[in-house]
Amino acid sequence: MIETIQKTRAVQTATEPAWLLCRDCRQPLYLPRFVHDLRVCEQRSWHGAMTASERLDHLFDPGSRTDLTARSAVDDPLGVVDVRPYRDRLYAARAGTGLVDGAVGATGKRRAGDIRA
């Protein structure tokens, strides 16, 4: 069993374990059920991490979500000076998240109504 849920996914591969331990109550959680329950432990209501994309998927009706595209961001518009160059931090964050910016937006439908998030 694993003790963290850093990168849980709804789709399990042969190398990923099917179980994990709740960080709060230490009870084993079946990964597909945990993901289905929006990454919340049934025993103690501990909440696991969820990506912005996963949250948007749960907000909108299936198949209705359209991501808003971000304009190309400037690498360092303020000329920030630090121990590690801001540009390097920015590139590392983009590589780690796969996102261009720190915010994600989408449009879609929820129960036949149009919404933006």
C-alpha cells in the first residue's frame, strides 16, 4: 500500500497500486472508489488533492466543458530578482503542471444552464 496520493488517477495501470492509506485515519482506501468519491475519505472526511482540471470536470455536465485558452504569457514582466531566476522558476512550474498560467478557466453547461468557471 502507499501512504500518499500525490498523483492518483481514475485509470489504473498495472504498475499503480489499487489501494492507498488515508492520511488522517490510516484506513485503506480503494483507489477507484476514492476517485469516484471526489477524493474524500468516507471514514473521516479527509480530502485528498484534486487538480483544477478534475474539479472543472465535476463542475460541468459530461461533454459540455470547453477550456478557455490563455494568451501567451511574458516570462518575467517585472524583472524579479531572487536567488534563483524567476524565469527558471516559471519554466519549472510550467513543466511540472503542464499549464501555461496559474489559473484555469472553462465554459460549459450545468443542468442545461451556461456557466463559466
